[in-house]
Amino acid sequence: MSETIEKPPLEHLAIIMDGNGRWAKRRGLPRTAGHQRGVEVVTKVVDECVNRGIRFLSLFAFSSENWGRPRPEIDVLMGLLLQFLASQQQKMLSEGIRLRVIGDSSRLSQPIQDALADAERATAQGQTLTLVLALSYGGRDEIMRAAKRVAQESLAGRLDIDQLDNRSFSRFLDTGDIPEPDLLIRTSGEVRISNFLLWQAAYAELYFTDVLWPDFDAEELQKALDEYLCRKRRFGLTDDQLGCSQEIND
Ligand code: FPP
């Protein structure tokens, strides 16, 4: 008897966009040229997610550790962020893309904080895709900030610590209203998650590619999504039955 296998929906895709600097260096260009190209790739990947009906896209755009980079590079990244917000806001509104920012925004400059808050407010009703930008973000820092808020609520008598569990704790994270990622992609050949969505990615499928972020495109995204489906669609069947190239381990 043949069984119809439903494709599980991929609701939330998270990406560590890595390799901008190496991409530029290989071409004899300044690192910032890689970041510039990286932003163009961001806009294309957002379009691909909208077209594929993915509901949440989280992008690691600036880590808490990135504050240690040379000031001119930080300034270029912040400038690119402002340009991105200005150039994309109309499209976000017309396509129903909601912007959400996670991370310690208090470390961002006031103009950046204002522009982000404006964009979040303006796009708050978007229903198609939630674009989560992780800025000044570190997973440990996020968990620490959540733990402090939990302690404050408990001290104020508004939270019974004995009632706290995984689900209620996760609401204190920056991603409190966002489902956990199903698939986490990292580009550029590095095989680690570098403090991104530490709590939330506990059960995410991990996908690493050697492709540098500025070279990432629809075809590379499709490869990752195909691999995700193969991993998720096993249901105790064999790779041959599923048409997957990967070996089954479970
Ligand atoms: C990693 O490449 C990438 C970053 C630190 C920044 C990612 C930012 C962008 C793609 C542009 C800004 C995004 C938005 C949404 C406006 P790297 O510099 O660490 O590259 P390397 O490892 O090759 O040096």
C-alpha cells in the first residue's frame, strides 16, 4: 500500500550570513564591498522566502561580538542597515513583511534605534513574512537578559518561580512571540552556531554550506530546503523511498 507523505511546512528559517569579508578579499576589494553585496543577497533571500510561503526569516546581521570590529567597518554596516530600512520599507508594507528586531538594541546609536523602531511600528500589521533582524545580538546575552527579567518579575511578586518551565521562560526571550527555527543555515564553511539563537535552535536542523554569503542565491537556498525536507520526511522510511541523497541514521 503506498502512503502519501505530507511535506512538513518549514515555518521558520534562520541564517548565519557569513563570508562577506572573504568574498571581498578574494576579489581584492575592501571587506565593506562584501557587506554591500551581502545586503543585496538579503533582499533576494527575503523575496525567495515570500515566494515559498516561509513565515519567519531570522538573519544574524550583527553580533554582540561584532562590536569589537574596527570602527569604520561597524559604521559601514550601520550605514547599510539604515539604507536597507529606507529602501525596503515601502516594499515591506506592500508585501506584508513585518520587521522584528532582536538583540541588545541599547548599544545601537539613537538614530539606528529610532529607524528600527519606526520600521517595526510601520510594518507591525504585516502577515506574509516576519523578518527578524538579530542586531547587537548574542544568544547568551539574550538568555541572561531574560533571566534577569524573570528574577525581577519574581521579586515583584508577579511570577511564581515554581511555575516557570521551558515554555514560560522562552516568553522572556527577545523571540517570545516567534516560533523556534526549523532550519538554521550557516554559509562560508564555518561549522558552528556562534551564539545565534542558542535556546531557540535546540531542535533546529543545521545546514552548513561552503558558499560565501555574497554568493548565496535561490539555487543554494533550494538545496538547503531540499535537504531539510529529506531529513524531516523520513518517518522511518529509507532514503531510496524518499529520494534523498543523505544516509539515514535513525
Ligand atoms: C559576516 O561576514 C557577516 C557579518 C558580520 C554581517 C552581515 C551583514 C550583512 C549581510 C549586511 C547587513 C544586513 C542587513 C540586513 C542590512 P564576515 O564579515 O564575518 O566575513 P568573513 O568571515 O569572511 O570575514
